[in-house]
Amino acid sequence: MFTRTENFQTFLRLYPVVSILVSIHIFFWLLFQLSIPTLQIVLSLLDGYNAGIANGEFWRIITPIFLHIGFGHLFFNTISLILFAPALERMLGKGKFIFLYIGAGIIADIATFVLEPQQYSHIGASGAIFGLFGAYLFMVFFRKGMMDQANSQIIISILVIGLIMTFFNANINIVAHIFGFIGGFALAPLIIKKRGQFVHQTYYSPSNVKKFSLHKLGIKQILWMLFGLLIVIGILTRLI
């Protein structure tokens, strides 16, 4: 479920929304690297600046979801998307997945606007990504059978580590992480059908999950497992 075995073309075909989100992340990060004064002024109008939102620049509630400046921030958020978002896109469908991802990000940014000072500014997809984990946790507790036990344990473990390290890392938007997760959990009942009615349940059925064996893993599976390990390392080293 969280091991990517697709080649590049297959990934684009199966997960078009995730692919577009990743492309947007990279595109805006590249723009931030260009030392063009006019461009930098335009980009400064897209971050989550609370004073700007208070003055009616409401687009700042949405645009920070797609922006990253530091490469570490971009890398680990993007890899998180590539690893954990595809399964949800396949299970929910494009529209519902977009609703969940953007909705959780907006909830995180609104909470940041309400709870942080007016001079507070932020960017990053972390709130939306935590929203995906919130939806997964909803599935673990209220849609049992949609994920096998191993994947459920992966989600819970990464979520616990991420939430704990949120409070120990510098330059982290704690509010966005927490309320992004709460937002994803709260939105999940609206879009995730009851067990037995889910159109992609068979695709991810526990009966289809092979027993884990390191000897049966190919190079691609091992590489994706290493990427997952890098995410955890990134959290622990304050890169996320």
C-alpha cells in the first residue's frame, strides 16, 4: 500500500493528482531560487502572512499549501506525498482526494490565522499532509478492514513520531500540524464510505497482501523503503 513499485509513466497515469501536486511543489521551489526582484515580490504575496489575511488577502489561506523554500522542506514533504498519498487518491477518487487534501490544508491555515499573531508567516504542505494521516487514522478506527494490520501500524507509528517531534523542532508550525491532522480526521467521514461499499477495497484487501519477505523484495521496493526511512530521519533532524 505504501511501497511504490510503479515506473514513472505508470505513476503519472495512476495518480494524476499526486503527480500534479508534486510538480507544483517543485515548480514553486524553483521559482523561489531565482533572484528576480519582481518575481520575489509576487511570491511574497502567496505565503501565509496573517496580517495580509486580516487585510482581505484570503488567497493566503490556500497558497501556502503549495510553497516551500528550503530543499529539505520540499524533499521530505514531497516524498511524504509520493509514499502516502497515492493509496488515498486511488481509494477516494480524484475529486474526494483533492477535497481532503486542500480541505485539511485550509483548516490548518485558518487555525494558524486564528491562533498565531498577526505578524506570523508560514508556508509548506505539512498541514495538508497531516490531514492525510488524519484520514488514515479514521480508517484504522472506523473503517476496519480497509487496511491490513501492517499498514495500520505504519500509519500510527509515523503519525505518533510526527506529532511528538512537532513539539521539539524549531521553526515548525505546530498549529498547522495539529489542526491539519484534526481537519483530515474530521473530513474523512464525509468522503470515506462504510466498509463493504468501498469501490477499491478489493484492490487493497488484506487478502491481497503478500507475506513480508526481504528476499522477495525488488530493488524498487527496497529504494522506497529507504525513502520512508529518510522521512523519519528528516523528522528527527528537523528537516520537516
